[in-house]
Amino acid sequence: MEPNESTCRICGGRVREFFDFGRQPLSDYFPSEEELDNEFFFRLAVGMCATCTMVQLLEEVPRDRMFRYDYPYHSSGSERMREHFAATARRLIDTELTGQDPFCVEIGSNDGVTLRTVRDAGVRHLGVEPSGGVADVSRAEGIQVRTAFFEESTAREIVEEHGCANVIYAANTVCHIPYLDSVFRGVDALLAPDGVFVFEDPYLGDIVEKNTFDQIYDEHFYLFTARSVSLTAQRFGFELVDVERLPVHGGEVRYTIARAGRRQPSPRVGELIAQESRRGLADLTTLEKFGAQVGRVCWDLVARLRELRDLGFYVVGYGATAKSATVLNYAGIGPDLLPCVYDTTPAKIGRRLPGSHIPIRSAEEFRAPYPDYALLFAWNHLDEVQEREAEFTKQGGRWILYVPEFRIS
Ligand code: SAM
Ligand code: TMP
Ligand code: ZN
């Protein structure tokens, strides 16, 4: 095996690298002052399997390093995402959880942002969430949750205790799980004969089209397409029966999977796979071109930040996102170019961004006094952040975006 190759986690085929982001830290570990010398690093490189087309990382970070008691990401931190998940839950309740005493399992239920609505509807539910802190937050709200990683053994325990699930749902979690073989065997054990496994994750088609390269980080082990998900489902006796494009997080797809032959697939599935072929999403050359664009955008960002600093402008970051780790560590941007970043998450405030060690301050302090420019790492929450910080632009401040390329808005 060459250093720029690995073995596909889905089919055992050859994964060929198309971009290397170099040495990167855990994206969701925000070190305190005392922890700065003990950070964990790995090589963040991404490739595509020549056999099943699944895009995946070449190196895997051990799951217990990423999903710990103090995992800092709280899904309920965004109002728009709260609305998105409430609407998702209501739709599942109205369409799939309609029989006698239905049961809904969520993989990666985090702080209960989706199951809250399921609980309110009086529907039997269980979250499976390995990060103890967020699991405790949802438990305190009366949501049923098991602190565990979802895999085959967990699924077998659940079916033993609670019976089959009519819906197994996951958002921004299935792409985090390298051991999808075990997940699918678990779904096979737990799902009712006519049940559905529904999951939504960042879509490779949007990542390439909008150059949202910072969606690539330790936790996002897979970048899915309808084609790669469909082939994976088939390997485990399932079928991709519906796809829906979603506007959240810069563009996602919601995949609906059923046991093979149990449901009539929607024409949308074939249409999206055909569109992916036309766009060359399964061709290594398309992905290599995307990689070259990533390099250009990052070097341009560094040059523009230097220019603004040398002109005497005060530029800060906004949103201590996991995504920011990729761009900052790849481009080598540190506190000399970006002295601090503002965020609303209590667990992040007072700590440092991983790798770059840029200090994180409370969003309350953003206004004291306003900077000249703010580089928006939470670009997926642009509307919500702009609304919250309307006074910043009223007072002459400007937002900087770096995807698809550098832009002062
Ligand atoms: N579903 C929420 C959302 O979309 O906002 C949370 C997404 S968060 C990025 C990923 C979540 O998946 C974390 O809470 C993490 O602890 C959880 N997770 C990671 N591996 C898991 C596994 N094998 N089984 C269940 N949850 C897992
Ligand atoms: P995400 O892009 O992974 O969802 O993370 C968003 C981060 O941005 C999270 O740390 C919370 C933060 N944030 C703010 O600081 N202000 C806001 O208005 C919003 C919506 C998020
Ligand atoms: Zn493969």
C-alpha cells in the first residue's frame, strides 16, 4: 500500500487520496491554557474508493478521543437548527410513526434537539449518544437516552429490551462512524420489517460545488453521495428508497433506507445518482480539481488577512466551529492574524481553538468594541449570526466569508 492509499472501510477496495490537509488536531477539543502542549494530532487526508466510490478519510481517529463526556457541541445552540429538527421529528411522527405503539431510535441524539418533539408527541423513543455530557442534558429533560456508541451489540441489546424500531433516525452522525458494517448489522437487528433508517449528512455534491472544504475534519469520516450510500445499503441487504436535499449546514442529503424490496424507490434516487454521474462526482479528476481549488482559496485567505492587518484593520473570527480547525491549521493561521474568535457556547468560551490556539471569547464581548472585520467560520449560520449581530454592520463592521472563496459581504 502506498502512503497515499488505504483500504476502503466499506468494501475493502483501494482508496486513492485526492487531498492532504496535513497535521490536524481534534476539531472539537478546545484546549485550556494548561492543555496546550498535550494536543492529539493526526494526518487529515481524504480519498475515494476506486471500487464503491465512497469518499473517506485515510486515517481514523479513535472514537473515544472525539466523543467524550465533555464533547462540546450542543445541537440546540442554533435556533434555525432547533426548528429544522422539530420539523423533521413532526414529519417522521406524521408519516412513519403512525401505527400501534411506534418506537423511534435516534443515533447521535446529542442534547435531545430532535427527540424533544418525539417525547412531546408521547411516542416511545430512545436516543443512543456516547458523549455523556450532552446525553445528560437530554436526560434531564425527560428524554430516554442510552449513553453508548451505536453498533451491532448496542442494537441487539435495544431490540431485546424494547422490541423493533419503526424509525431509526440520525443527523450528522452516520458520516462520523467508520464502522458502518457494524451499524448496518445493528440496523438489520433492530429495524421492524417495514421500518426505515433515515439519516442526513453533508453532501459531497454541495461540498464540491460550493467549495465548502472545511466540512472535511476528523469527525466527518465519510462524505456521502446518493451513489455511494446506495451501494453501501445494497451490501447489507438494504435499499436506498428516497433522497431529499436539505439546505442546512451548507447542503445535506437526507437518505431513506428500507429493507431491500420492501418499498417502492422514489424516482428522485435514480435522478440524483444520474446527476452525480453527469457532474463527475465519482471521478478522481473532479475531486483532484476540487483539491487544487482548496489550496488556492486558503493561500488567498492568508494573503488577504495579512493585507488587512498590515493596513491597520482589526480582524477577528466568529464561530468556534469544528470546521474552523481545518482551514486554520491547513493555512497556518494563528493569533498573529486572528487575535481571537467569538462564540456563544459556554463550554468553548475561555478556551483555545484546536491547533491554532486562538483564544475563544464570549459573543457578548464581540461588541466591546466592534472589530473592523469578522471572519465567519459559522458560515452555515450566516442569517442567524447576521440577525444576532445586526448592530455590528450598522456600525460599519463587515463580515468576511472564505467559502466558496474570499468575499467581504
Ligand atoms: N444529531 C445532532 C445534530 O445533527 O446536531 C448531533 C450531531 S454531532 C455532530 C454528532 C453526534 O454523534 C455527537 O453527539 C456524538 O457523540 C454522536 N456519535 C458519534 N458516534 C456515535 C455512534 N457510534 N453512535 C451514536 N452516536 C454517535
Ligand atoms: P456548527 O457550524 O458546527 O453548527 O457550529 C456553530 C458554532 O457557532 C457553535 O460553536 C455555536 C456558534 N454560534 C455562534 O457563536 N453564534 C450564533 O449565532 C450561532 C448560530 C452559532
Ligand atoms: Zn469501497
